[in-house]
Amino acid sequence: MAVVQPPASGTTTAPPWQVLGDLLHELPGLVSDRVHLLSLEIKRAGIATAHIVALTLGAAILLATAWLALWAGVIVGLMQNGVHWAWVFGGVLLVNGGAAAWTLLRVKQLAPLLGLPATLRHLTLAREPAPSSSAGAASLAAAPASVGQNGAFAGVSATATARSSEASATSVTAAHG
């Protein structure tokens, strides 16, 4: 256990308002250091993001050529085994079309998250009116699906919003009933 020694005789402690004034004087320097660090990290993150995008694009091109080579091998193999070329190309188009459709549907599901909906909902002053208790139960039941599709924050937000809506509806019903 550390023992606190009283100040040596002859030294005076500054009054609290002077300490507060000194702290307020140093505050802009502390904040500007943090903001400068943040700006440097954002710049570094931007450069890293550009590198990641370029490398991902290169990998996508290489994977696309590998995918074409794979399908060329499948086509040649099936045609050498006597499968008519129309069936082979129809199968290839069906598989690739299905994969493309699934990909586009997934992009459509993820696109609304680009606008940061939970953050906007919590940072804006205007609140939506509380739904009825049946609507609150429906949104609570839908919350686990949003966790799997949209990520943990959206699911937690939806669950919390639904619970608060149910609590509001219950309290209003209890007050009037």
C-alpha cells in the first residue's frame, strides 16, 4: 500500500479554479493530438482500402479465368461422353444464371445497410410513434432474422426497439385499463 506524503513545507498547492483553468488551457492540445492521430489513421486506412480493392480486383480476374477454365473442362468432358452440346451449354447457363441471381438478391438485401440506418435512427431527434403491442411483438419476432442478415448491431437495435415499444404499449394499456 502506497503512503501519500503531504506536500513539503514551503510548497503551496494551487487553488482549484487555477487547476481547472490550467486543465481547460491544456484541453485543446489534448483534443488536437487525438484528432491529428485520427486523421493520420484515416489516411492510412484509405490507402490500405485502395490496396485491398486493387488486390481484390486482381484476385477476381484470376478467379474468373479459373472459373472459365473449369467450365471449359466440364463442357469438353461432357461432350466427349456423348452429351449433346445444347444440354451442356444449357446446364452451364442455368448454374451461372442461378449463382448470379442469388448474388444480386444478396446485394439487394445488403444495400440498405450502407446508409447506417441504426446510427441515423439513434442520432436523430425525431422518434417514430410507438407501434401497437401486436406490431411490437411482430418486430421482436423478426429481430433474430435481422441479426443473421444484417449483423449484430442491427439485431440488437431491433430487439431493443421492439422491447421498448412493447413496454410502452403495455404501460399505456395498464394506465387506461
